[in-house]
Amino acid sequence: MLPLYNSIFFRPPLQKRLTIKAWIQHCPSCGYCNTVIDGQTSDMAQVYIRKNFMTSPQYQQQLKSSEYPALANYFLCYSLILENEEKFQEAYKQSQYAAWVCDDDKGQNYETGAKNCRLRTAELIDKVKQQQKQQHEPANHEEEDINLIHIDVLRRAEQFEQALNLIKQELNKNSSTNVLKFQQHLCETKDKKCYTMNDVKKSS
């Protein structure tokens, strides 16, 4: 079942997105990014791994990147931390949030940044699927949801052929047919814009 979100790839409406600054925290002293920074943890091994990773060029370059709003960098840095720990399910979500920040920033055009966030999200979703396959996890409604997200981030990033291939696979499963057919039309017309569930209903 699709959640009652504003867009067809589970992006919440603007009122909810206005709280996005509260979804991530950043330490100005060390550059650590996480959903909550409270300084308390019993997992010292994780602390050591994360401290080491934070000194890596990849992390530092992302933290200071001018290609994204600062808030998007914080989400992307936390996504990198999670990816390094092979926590791909949560990592892709943080990357997706970064794309929304780029979309909504009115001070500067971050269209390229948003596209890069979505390309990264798609790559991480591929890793989620591979991880689930290796762990022989049974299929459930969350798999359907992640496939719909995968399709839309690919389309928004102008990867239309890849998105169409996924749509064909999902249509064979008879899942969320109206959304998939709507996405198929958008991909075939090379439309990368954001649409809502209301747009899907109007097209049915």
C-alpha cells in the first residue's frame, strides 16, 4: 500500500518538509552528522569506525561541498557513514532527504545537486536489493514501496530507460498498476518533473 504522501515517490507535502532541519544534526566542532547527537553510546567500536571514516577525503569533501546546500551535505554525510557500515536501507533515505533539500532551496539553483542525490539514492537502493537477496529476505509490501521509489528517483534523475525496465518488471507482478502506468508515460515522454497522487488519479 502506498502511504498518503504528497508525491508518487513518497515525498511528504511542503508543510512536513519544512521540519526537515530537525531530521539531522551536525556537530560544528568535529563535523559528525547523525539524526541525534547526544554523545552517549555503549558501542565504542562503532565510535572508532565512524571517527576514522569522518577523516576520509570522501567525507570531508562532501561536508564542505558547494554543490549542495549545507543541510543536504549533512544528510549526505550521514548517508556515507551508514553506507560505510553497509546500512543501505537507512543510507538511501538520507540521500533522498538531501534531494528534497536541494529541490526546496529557493536561494540557489541546486538542480544538479538534486539529480546527483537521486543517482546516489538509486545506487543505494540497488545495494539494498542485493543485500536482501543475499540474506534471503522474504518479499513484503516494503519491497513494493522501495521499487516504486527506485523507479521515481531514476526518472527524476533522467535515467528513463532504467526506470522503464523496472516498470516492466513491476507490471508483471500487477503491483500498484495505476502509479506504474503513470510513471511509464512520464518516462516515455522524458518527463522528470515531480507529480502527486492526485495527478495519478486524474490520469486514470
